[in-house]
Amino acid sequence: MKKSLLTVCACWLISLIGSAQTQMTLQEAIDYAYENNLEIKKAQLDVADAEAQILERRSSGLPSLTADVNYNHYLQVPVSTLPDAFQQLIRLGNNGELPPDFSPQVAFQLKNIFSAGLNLRTMIFDGSFFTALKAARIYKDYALEDLEARKQEVKNQVIEAYLPALIFKENQVLIEKNIKNIEALYYGTKRTYEEGFIEQLDVDRLELTLANLETEKDNLYRQEEQVINFLKLAIGFPAEQELEAVDDIETLLIPATTQDLTGINSYLHRRAYRVAEAGLGLSKLNIEYNKNLYLPSLAFNAGYNQTYQGNKLFGDPNSFWAPTFVVGLGLRVPILDGFGKDAKIERQQIAYEIAKTQRDQLRQLIDIEILNGRKQYQGATERLDNQKKNLALAEKIYNTTQIKYKEGVGTSLELSNAERDLFTTQRNYTQALYDVLVAKMNLDKVLGK
């Protein structure tokens, strides 16, 4: 019995832990996306690769030292045939005769050859090396700017997914409030009907209004689940876990500053523009790199080697060690390559002009985006101010109509019309609220904030 009770308690605790709901503010959702978004992780890998490229480029200009060890055993030693002149010399030294063991075939090496050595090589001058190293450093800056641009894109995606969730919560608060008011009015009207002072039609109208509100409430909760799923996708949150947006809309309604609305455009505030500038710098360095390929390159070489030869590896009296030490310079002068470098330089110049044109197009786009973003925000704030006034007026009309209805000097039709106007104004207000939040987000985005 105790074991079964413990098992039930354990399962209950596990289910509670598994169904725990995670609550996130907007900033927490953005931070979570920074840690889990795959696009950001890919951009971080690009930065790491850029750092490795700098080390790789730098290593090609530093001294390199290699060690070589070789061993060869000849199963059959190669031989060479002596020329006739050698045979004549031997005859002259042997009374005109060749020795009995004489053979015209001679081996110039022994069966075992073992060699070990060190080789040093270092660059003295290569114009393309310094350009390539500079390009690698600029590419790292490019990768860092691209990472920040990706973060900005992810931030905007998270905000776009987060704001609808807040608006749905705001609508849910309003509809819960409306249901509570209509329920109180419904039960009061029903008692009045039971006392015989009003018609059944008045009760039916309120009952229908209440049913419609309940249906709308259910729809809101179902739609909120879909919006939360989009938010999970945007931040990389597990689909099977519960998530709730808990930020306060009022805290997000931060008015735009005068600088935001009237300040001079600064292209460098935009990550995309800085990425374009970095790409333009890389394109210019590509031209310089290909031009430097026309310059000669000079390298220093040094090598030390020890070679052992013997018919036996150990104990051969005829074996010997032969040391070798050599130093030298290598000069490489490009003379003719079929005009291949000229074609590469021309192509890189064209690529540079294309990148420059794209940068200029981006400037024009930023100017238009900022202009439109400011107008969108100003229009949205004006509509929100108007909807606040309309909502206050609609609530006033509804409260007055409700009082008149309770006192018996107003009709149920007047009350229904006031309810409909109030609900419509509430929806218009929440839409205006959402429009301001989106407009502020777009303004921050085009300003590079």
C-alpha cells in the first residue's frame, strides 16, 4: 500500500514538473532566442571561422620548420657499367691486363640508406601576403557585423511574435470584464422578468449577448495558443512545453524621442549598412591582392641533412655518414600568365562597383524606410489617442444606458446598441494599441536601435 502511494505521488510530482509553465517577458524571450536561435549559432560559427582564417593567413608568412626521416633498403643494388676509358686506365696500371675479378658493372651505393634532416623556409617579401592578412582581419569585422545584424533580425522576429500574444491577453481581460458585467445585468434582468415588469425578449437579448461573448472568449484562447506556438518557433522554445507572455503592454509603450522623429539619418546605425561597408572594403582588397600578384616574391631556405650508407645497419666497417648543410634564396618573378591576372583584376573592379551600387541603393532604402517609419508611428499614435477618447465615450454611453435601463426609462434595444458600440470601440482600441507597438518596433528597426 505504501509503495503504491509513493508511486502515485511520484507520478503526480513528475506530471507537475512536466506541465510547469514558463513565463517570459519580452526581453527574456529575446535573450532566450539569442541563446537558441540556429541562425545566430551559424553566424557565431562564421566569426570563429574568420578568426581561424587570420591565423591561417598569418602562418603562411611565418618561418616553417620540417623534419624528414627516410630509410631505404635495396633488395638489389642498382649498378652502372664503366665506360671503356676506365677499363683502359685499369689495363695501364696492370701491365695491360684486367684483374681476374674485374667486372665492368659497378654499384655506387650500399644496400642500406638512412637519412634525417631539418628544412627551414621563411618568407622575406610577398606583397600579396600582407593584403591577404588585412583582408582576413576585415572579414572578421564583416562576420562580427553580420552576427549583430542576425541578432537584430531575430530580435525583430521575436517582437513581431510576442506583441500579438500581449494583445490577445488584453482582449481576454476586456472580454472577461464584459462577461462579468453582462452576467450581473442578465441575472438582474431575469429577476425583474420573473416579477413581471419586463418582457422575455429583454432576457433573451442579454442571454444571446452572453453566449456570443463566451464564444468569442473561447476563440480568443484558441487563437492565443496558435500565437504562442509562433512565438516558440521564433525563440527556439520546445513545442511540447507551456509558454506564457507576461509582459505589461504599458511598459512597452515607450514614446519615441524627438531625435527618433526628427533627427538626421545615420546610416552607420544600421547593421545591414555596416555589413555592406565591410563587404565593400573586402572587394577593394581583392583588387589590391590581385595587383600584388604581379610583384616578385623572395623566400629564404635552409636545410641540414645526415645520410648513412652501409650494407649492414650496424657493424659494417664500410658504412659512413655524410652530412649536408645548404642555405639559399628563392626569387619568384611573374612574367607572363596569358593576361589571367588582368582579367581577375577587371572582374574584381566590376564586383567593387556592383557592391558600391548596392551600398548606395541601401542608403536610398534606409532613407525611405525612416521616412515611412516616422509617418507610420505618428499616424498610429494619433489613432490611439482618438481611440482612447472614443473608448471613454463609449463606456460613458454604455454606463448611462445601463442605468436608464435598470431604472426602467430605457429600452433593451438601446442597451444592445450601446453594448455593440462599446465592444466595437474596445476592439478598435486594442487594434490601435497593437498598431502603436508595431509602429514603434518598426521605427526602432529602421533607425538601427
